Amino acid sequence: MHGIDWVDVGLSVLKIAIVLGAMLNVTPIMVWVERRGSALIQDRPGPNRVGPFGLFQSFADAFKFILKEDMLPAKANKILYTIAPMFGLIPALTTIAVVPWGRPFTLPGGRLFEPIIANVNIGILLIFALASMGVYGIVMAGWASANKYSLFGGIRASAQMISYELSLTLAAVSVLLAAGSLSLTDVVWRQTGSFVLFNVIKLPAWNIFSPAMWMAFIVFFVSGFAETNRMPFDFAEADAELVAGYHTEYSSMKFALFFMSEYMAMATMSALVTTLFLGGWDIPWYTEPATWVGFALSVLSFVTKVSIILFIFVWVRWTIPRLKYDLLMKLGWKVFLPMAVVNIVIVALFIARGWL
Amino acid sequence: MLEAVPTTEAYLMLSGTLFAIGLVGVIIRRNMITVLMAIELMMNAVNINLVAFSHRFASLEGQIFTIFIITVAAGEAAVGLAIIIQLYRLKSTINVDEARELNG
Amino acid sequence: MSPALVVFLVIGTIAVASSILVVAMRNPVHSALFLLLTFLCVAILFVMKGAEFVGAVQVLVYAGGIMVLFLFVVMLINVRHLPDERVLSNFWKGGLLVGLAVFLLFFTMVRPGVFHDPVASDQALRTTYTYRHRKVHQPDGTVVRKLIRRGKVVGNSEAVGMALYTDYLVPFEVASLFLLVAMIGAIVIGKRELSAIEEENIPAYMLERSETEHEVKEAMSA
């Protein structure tokens, strides 16, 4: 074994601290955006009492959660009931580790700083493996609550998530085929630069603009909504039918954990969409210098893209009504799955013809 | 990287233990779903063996076979669970001992 | 003791303990969750033996797919209460004996040191090979075409993928066919045939609205 390189350790800790801090702050910010955004869409003021523009509303909410009584239903399975929220949170927190969030640059000491926590060669596979664990939090919560509504929420969630995970993965396969690598760093590097479409428009070489992959983008994006249990597909909670679905019986911080994991999963999904289809940290029509300036600009670009996607999540939630459950399954199996497979064939053809 | 100190034998012992536990589960349990889970456990024990040997003989074949076994396990679970659901609809039980009508 | 050995001992102990609990637990949901724990431990063991790709597939397929399916079925059946049943079958003593015998068999077969573990080099597990014909001049003046194998060190996932799509292409295709057959089989077996009474009870508006009777049946069984 080699000796431990303390500078490396320090840099890793720094990266983890940055990403963890960002992820933990996503929830309060997104709750505020969600509430103000819904108010904007429904033409009402929204929370505006705590702090300027109601900015501190989330912190007031968090404080309230801490002070609430932590209840345990009489017939619930105590252990599973307690660990279910943690099980939901862990995948949401860990998947972000393999997403690159800025352009690498050389530190003064001649060391390369790569803004990614774990640059592993199975990158996206790790994401899907961890993300597939997210369903257990919901299923366990639904089952352990000893409540019919919770149980139905859990059953629906498990069926929905394994259905949509397929199309999600297959849509990502198109991108991986084009990049020729499972590592998300390579996926982003392939999308830097630009190409000229029909000799007219100069477009950034992002996958979404590629004629071969816009279909995969649609499949991935919509399946992402289903995978994070967001509005057109939020059958795990479905407040009109199942009270609150799997977290009907939860209160206090346990409920807050579910809340947090939902928003973190949203943030991870946005980061994934950005990385796979929107060029990651790439700035369109601009070549970032390989210094800390380029790094800062690229991080800014990445955060901007993720924020836009996150806002679309909110926008869609307050615009599109919930699907019927059988339609949801039909959409997943009979529309998105074939679309994703067809898209893989298209990308393969493009690669074979040398167009990609 | 981690050193390969846990030897091939250690892996084989572990895999043998898991396999024996799975076998006991298949024989002694009456709940069909648990029996199916025990079968999955046995398949996983075999996978451990294959991966350990793949590392010992520095050959990818073990890993390839593991992937095929995982494929088979997935298919087996799907069909097995479908049979269990159908049996439950038919007899309102998932007890292995109740499903012995062909036992003349 | 090296760190790797400590990790192995801890993970192995957890795996064995949780697999015993899989068999011993009365409630299938608990069994399923302990089986999940076993699978995750096994995935870590895979990674320790240089099989990152297989470890990821293990988590993805077993933990993300198969176990969710198990839980789904358990909960589907649990919705209507099962009658209390005896957990063990009548010949559980015999079963334990057989298990013990198999365990002893493995124990006697695998003695420490049988395989003379070499200093491990898992480089071959992350290498892809390309084959090329090359003309080789023999000492006696003749020219012979020889097959040259050249290895290139890449990642484990790339190596496995390369092997799957070259040397093992036929088994791979057979496996895909197997999956198709299993899928069709599961759908055919799992599909519920509606009884005559149930068919009569389909409300008229549902028959009017949908195009075919078949679709109604599908909607009812879903």
C-alpha cells in the first residue's frame, strides 16, 4: 500500500463538503420555489410573511417539523417504520457522487482538480444501481405503517418505479453509446464544442440537439418525473385517492426526511438530465479556459442548467393533472420502452454511418 | 486498491455456507415465496464461487457466467412469482404442501 | 490483518447472518429485506474480487428488480390476510440434516491453501484483446501468417462487454431469447381469466367506451 496523500484526502473532503452542502440546501430552497411558483401559476401571493419574499418560510417549516410530536402508529412495525425514511434518503444523497459539476483545472501545485467526488469507470451504472434502491424507502414505509392507504401507495410506487426505471436506463444507453463510455466525465467532454446543423445554425454539441437523441431526451425526462414520483406520476402519494400515500402515518422529522429525499432525488435527476443531454458544465458557444476562471464559469453554467430543470419540475407539477394508474403503466411499457429501444437502434445506425 | 488477502478458499467457504443455508430453506419452509427466495440465495452462492474463481484464474469467464446466472435468476423469479400468484388465486394459499393435487 | 481481510470478515458475517434470517423469519417481508441485505453484501464481495461490473449488475438486477418484485407479490398477497400457518414443513429435521451434510461436504472439500493463491493480479479482468493476422518470417525463409493477440488494459465493464459481444455472443443471444420466453410465460401465467360472473359485472359504460372487449378485460385485470 502507498502512503496516504493528505492533499488528496483534503481535496476529497472539500468536494464532499461542497456537494453535500449544496444537496442539503436544495430542499429549503426548492420548497420555497415550489410554494412561490405554485402561487405564481395560480395567481395568488403565496408565503410572504417570513423574511423578504417569504424566503425564510422553509426554515420556519423546518423548525416546526423539529418541534412536532414524533408519532408511532400502534400496529406499525417499529424498526422498519423508523429506518424507512433513512432508506429513502441515502440513495438520493449518494447518487450525485459520480456527476461532474465543473471543468477540471490545474491547481498551483501542478495537481489536477477534478470537480467530481468519485470518478469511477462504472459511473452511470452506479447511479442506476443506487437509484433503484430508492424504491425500498417508499415500499418499507408503506408496509410498516400498517395502513391500507400507505400500503397501496407502496405497492403502486414499486410497480411504477420498476417500470419506468427500464425506459430511464435504456434512454441513457443511447447517450452512453454515443459517448462510448460509462463514465459521466467522458459523456460531458464529448458534448463540449459545437456543430453546424444543415450548414445554417451553429449549435453546441449537446446531446439534446443531436438529431439522433432528442427522443431519448423526452423519454429520459418524462421517466425522470415518474422515477422521482413527481406530479403527473405521483401515485405513491396521490393525495386525492390515498390521503398521502406511503407517508400518511408519518409525522415530525421522519416526514421531513421523506420530503427532503423527494427534493434531493429531483435535484439528482436534474443534474443527470443536465449531464447526459444538456452538456453538463459546458457553456454554449464558448470555450472555457483551463484555469480557475473556466472552472468557476463552468460551475455557474452547471448550476444554472440544473436550476432551470428544477423549475420545470415545479412548473409541470402545477400545470399537468395526474394520470390514471393504468394509463401510467401503459405509457411506460407500451410507449416509452419501445421509444427508448428504437432510439438505441437509431443511435447505433448513426454511429455505424459515422454521423455521430 | 484493496489487496486480495481474503483467499479463494475463504470465498468458497462463504459460498458453501450460503448455499447450505439456501438448501435448508428450500427444504424446510412451507411458504412458497420464502422457498423462492432461498433458491435465489443458492444462485447467489454459486455466483460468489464463479467470481472468486474468475479472480483466481485471472479469466473473465467466471464473471460472464455470473451475468448469465443473474439473467436466469431474473426470469426464474418472474415466472415463479407469476405461478405463486396464480396458485393463490386458485387455492387462497401459498403453502407448498397444499399444492400436491397431482400427487396421486 | 489487512484491511481487505477485515472488510471480508465483517461483510461475510453480515451475509451469513442475514441469509440465516432469510430462512428463519416468519414474515416474508422480513425475509425479503434480509435477502436484500445479503445481496448487497455479496455485491461488495464481488467488487473486492475485481468484478465491478458484475457487482453493479448484482445491485441493479437483484436489489433493484427481483427483490422489488418479491416485495410487490408479498404485499399483494398480504393485502388479504393469510390464515395462520405453520412455518416449518413436516420433515424439517431431515432438511436441517441435509443442509448440515452439504455444509460439511463443502467444508471438507475446501481446505485452506488448496488453490495456492498467487499474488493477485486482476489486470486480466480489465483487459480487452484484439486479434490480428501478421506475417512472420521463419528462419528457413518461408512466411507464415500467425494470429497475434494483443491486450489493452481498459475498465472491467469494458472488458466484460467486449467478451460478451465477441466470444460469448451466441450465449448472449440465447439469454435474451430466454428472457423473452420468461416474460411471455410470466404474463400468460399471471394473467387472470375473468369468470362469467365477473364478465357480466363489467359496467356497460366501460364496454361502450373502449374499442374492443379485450381491452376491457385487460383494464379489469390490471
